Amino acid sequence: MTSTDNLQILLTYGDIALASSLIILVLVVCWWLHLKLTATLLTAAIRTVVQLSFVGLILAWIFAREQWYEVLLILTIMTLIAGGAAKNRVTRSYKGLFIDTLIAVSTSAILVTIIAIGLILQVRPWYTPQFIIPILGLILGNSLTAISLTGNQLIEAFHEQQPRIEMILSLSARPFEAVHEQIRAAIISGMTPTLNSMLVVGIVSLPGMMTGQILAGADPTQAVRYQIVTMFLICVSSTLGCTISALLIYRRFFNSKQQFILP
């Protein structure tokens, strides 16, 4: 491990190997408690190293070239993967779920990223990879979690409460009125992790982005300002994503005659 004049600590491959050896402690716990997570843990650890190393090489190449079409390609791939990840986390799938999750993820994340890049940070040019790639990645990661939680709970509620919904419809209620409670509960479920993080940030925990900047030698006050901005961006994107996802799923469970169906 080497230190520069501005107290920035540069990690070596030996430091990474030492950190990786700590996984042995987790393996011991899994073996002792018979958690049956050894294979999953090893796979996750290997994928973490391989995936992040590969991404690091790609980002270094993209950062050096700064070509808008290459940056746009990376952003598109990231968004498609996020949509697929959100869809895979939903237990009960249906035809068209990927399209719904992709629309919710992309719409919320891209809109908030445009606001961050164009209005708040005022990055010029807009495709500067140092800013737009990590910001979109941060927003996508949190949005897909919120969207998958919303979708999972809403679809489960529609299946489990079908008789109740049909009974409300039989009393002349409109489709949205019949499922409003389920939609509200699902959106709250999706937003809860983000709200919980905002409630304890800086008191109980230091977020990863802020910690990373401080460890990299950034001014703590600037790290705090960036973290405040990102927390608000994540909150907005999660809210938009959950709402769009819930409305798209709601649309799938009613036909053109406003009858409740299970797709």
C-alpha cells in the first residue's frame, strides 16, 4: 500500500488479496451454521472481482476516448441490464413484464440523470463519461431495487386478493378504485429502503459514494454535497420508477372491458 503527498491511499493487488481473504471468515460462519451458502458466496466473490475488473478496464478506455456514441452504448447496455434484473427479481412473472420494468427503470433513471447532468452539475459536454456513467449507474441500481419491490408486492396482492377486487368491482367501483389500496401499499414498499437510508444517512451510516470519495482524498465537504445531491436524485428516481411500474402492472390486470384478469 503506497501513500501520495495528499494522503490519498493507492490500493495494490496485494491489498485486494488481503481483503479477499476475509471471505474465509464468512465461509467459516456458513459452514458452522450449515447455511448452505458456500457455493453461492464463492460465486458471488469471484463474480465481484471479475465483473468489476472488466468494468474498470472498459471505463478506463471510455474515459480516455470520450466519444458520445460509445458512452451512449454503455448507458443503453446498463439500462437494459437493469430492466432485466428488475424483472428477474419479481416472483410471479407474466408476458410483457420485462417491457414494463424496462420502461419504468429507463424513464425514471434517464429523466433524473438528465436533470442531474444538465441542470444541477451542468456538465459540458453532456456525455462526459466521468459524470454521466457513474450517476446513471447509481440511479439505476437503486431504482431497479425499488421497482422490483413494488412489482413483486403488487402482483402478489393482485393474485391473493382477486376475490376482494372482483367484489369491489361488482359494487360499481372503477378499476383504479378497486386496486388503489394495493397500488399504494406496493409503492410504499418500493420506496421504503430509500426513505430508511435518508433517515439515517450521516448518523448511522456513511453512504458508499461519500466514503469512496473521502478515501480517494476528496474534500469531505464536497463529498457531503455530492452525497446530498445523489440521495435526492435516488429518492426522485425511485418514486417515479415505483409509480410508473405500479401503473403499468395495473394496466396488465384489466382488459379493454375493465374486467379484472390474471395475465
